[in-house]
Amino acid sequence: MTLTIRNVEVEGRPGLDVRIEAGRIAAIGRRLPGQGPDLDGRGGALIPGLCDHHIHLFGLAARADSVALEGVSGPADLAARIAAAVAAKPGGAWVRALGYHEAMAGDLDRVALDHLAPHHRLRVQHQTGSLWMLNSLALESVCGDGDPPGVERGADGQHTGRVWRQDAWLRSRIGAEPPPLAPIGRRLAAFGITTLTDASVTTDADVATRLADARRVGDLPQRLTLMSGGPLETPADGAVAVGPMKVLLDDHALPDFDDFVDRVGRARTWGRPVAVHCVTAGELALSLAVLTAAGARPGDRIEHGGVIPAGAIPQLRDLGLTVVTQSAFIRERGDRYAAEVEAGEQDDLYRCASLRAAGVPVAGSSDAPYASPDPWLGIAAAIDRRSAAGRVLGAAERLAPAEALSLYLDAPDAPGRRPRTVTVGAPADLCLLASPLRDVLASPGRDQVAATLVAGDVIHLAARLG
């Protein structure tokens, strides 16, 4: 198919036409001869499609059938949201709630959840994604002999209801079918996203096949790269690509140093870089020590960079590591950070500008469903560093608008290192905006996305262009 997008701004030059042939940009110029259907860009900027460099697709899809707990104001609000959810389901049914934090109603355990849902199987996921909390009926359904180490027991030997990092085990015991991905694909397309990296450590051959099949049938129209905690093969048809090996760290149970080094060694034997989950300063310190000992390689990544002390920045640079961060957490959780993190350490949260100034590559992502999948919220937060209530955290970490957008424009196999551009010969993975780029970046938002294309196919078209 040949498509010509007319009257667009490309790299600051207005009034251009862009012709697409066989999935690539074939020509850029003024008043190109017509060779197929046209799409009127109405003077808007044409930029590379956005890339979310760290997302969890099945988690995001599951969220649609879950109780959202963000913004819970206290124990009464929590109880009301759970009560509304259980009232809509028959007794004994599973109820899933996402986004809990102790600031909402303190620590939750089996007994506390029994009071909230005595007749339903309730599971509540912590905001970090590291912990599930189950009530008694839920525990009876999944637990038995030989429970994995992450299933916590108290001093009396009884289950506490807290289950650490056992998503795959829980799925296998619950036996639920994965949620549909087509609504997620459409939603992400409306944001201008053309490329995704699923960062789930639990991805195995079965999950990879499900995701590849979603790509093949068009439920996920975006190009897709997969991380995993173990071996993974690229399918023969290239429906998905295999990315870094994920190393998941938890501050409360950090791995043995030599075991961590061995994990990095396994990634090397598979020809893969590593992507290390680092939210705390302790996790980052261990990761830097291990990668110094094991030897860092091009493509190695620090995921999140939730807390990066200033003294760690030179080591990140010297090791050649990329930081894949989520500025949207400043917007969505910044008010809690302002209350809980000491003022002297708030500059360490989700750094951007200081890393780039030191020569550390930085890329943007959502970590959805743990934050909004809307990249424009992350772009806005990288620019102003404001919380939902307007507090500024780490003002020195602000980026210029064009720099904030660039966090989402790199190639998925080289985040922070290889920007994609609208040039002849490039894949036609594009985002058409409703206005010139300067106007869009003055007030970034998803409403500015007019059309999204992957390999020249229109996967989203705003109503105003339809």
C-alpha cells in the first residue's frame, strides 16, 4: 500500500508531504505526486511513533477487571471500594484489587482482608507489584503442600496472607484465562505508541507465544520486545523480539552476590544484556557492584532508577549503563514522596537531567499498570517535575520539552542511545500530531495525537481526521 501524508511538519519544516511505500518512508518533499490514498495532516507535526520502554501488558489488561485503589483516602474508603466490588460478584468469586499502599490503611494481612471480604476470594496487589495480599478463602484456593518460599508464614507457622513475587505461581493456581489484549492495543495506539518493551520477569515460552499471537492477529498492532527472567527464543516469523534478561531485586530479600553474578553470566551465554530492577539505593548499590565484577555490556539497563544518589552517577556512566525511568511517578506519587522522603533525598528520585548531563543514557517508560500508560503524562512530568498537588520534586532534574519527548523516541534495542527520526528509508512507524511540535510541547497531552501508523498501516485515527 502507498499512502501520502500531506501538509505536515517534519523536523521543524512545515508544509511537507511524506509518502509511504511497503511500510517505509519513500519520499519527503513539497507537493509530492499522488500514488495512492492521501491523509491530510493539517499542518501537524509528524514524529516517530512513541516507544514505551518498560510496560507490563497482561498486568495492564488485567487492570480493566480489577478494583483500582489509587487515591484511597483511608480505611473507610478502602472498605467501600472493596464492598462495591464484591457486591457485583457471586459468593466465592475472585476479586482482584490493585495499587495498594500502606499509607492508605496500614499493613494488610489475611485477617484484615477477611473483614473486607468474608465471602469472596480477595487478593490485593501492592503498588510496587512485589506483593500480593490474600484473604483466607483465597489462600485456601491456592496454598497446599510445597508452597514456594514467597508464601509468607508467621511465627506460628500459619499463613499471613502475604505472598511475595509469585505472580506466575498464583496464575497457575488460580487458572484464570489471560485478559484480552485488543483493548490495550487500541488504547496505546491512541497515545501514539508504536513500539513496546514488555518488562515482565515471569514471561516464559507460553506467555511469549500468547503475546506473539496477539501481534499476529493485530490485537497488539505495536512492535513488541520481550524481557524474561529465563531463556527465550525469537519466533521464526519475528512476531516479537527478545530483549534483555530481567533481574528482579527486592530490598527486603536481596540475592547473594555470587548468585547475582551467576545470573548475569547466564544472560551473557544467551547473548543478552541484563535489565536490573532498581527502585531503592540499596538495590542500585548491589547492582553496580555486581555489574562491575561481572563486567557490564552494551545494552545493560537499570530499570526505574527510583533512587539514584549523586555519588552513583559517575559509576553508571563509567559502566555504560542506561537508565529506563518513569517520570510519571513524580506526578502520581509525588505527594506521598514529599511526605515520606527526607527533603535532602528528594533530588535523588527518578533523576533525568543530571544523568543526561553526566553522559548517562536515559529513556522513558510507564511501568503500567503501576502508573498510567499515557506517555504524555510522563513527558509533562519530566518537564515540570510537579506532583498531582503541584509540589515540585527535584527541580534540577527538569528537562526541556524536546528532551522530555526524546525519552520516548529511541529504538527499543538502544533506549537512550539511538533516536529514531522521520527520514527516507526509515520504517513508517509514525505519530501524527494535531499541531506543530512547538505548540504540542507547550502543553503536552494525548489529545494532540491525530493518527498513529505502524509499518505504514493506520492503527489509530482521531475522529477529527476520520
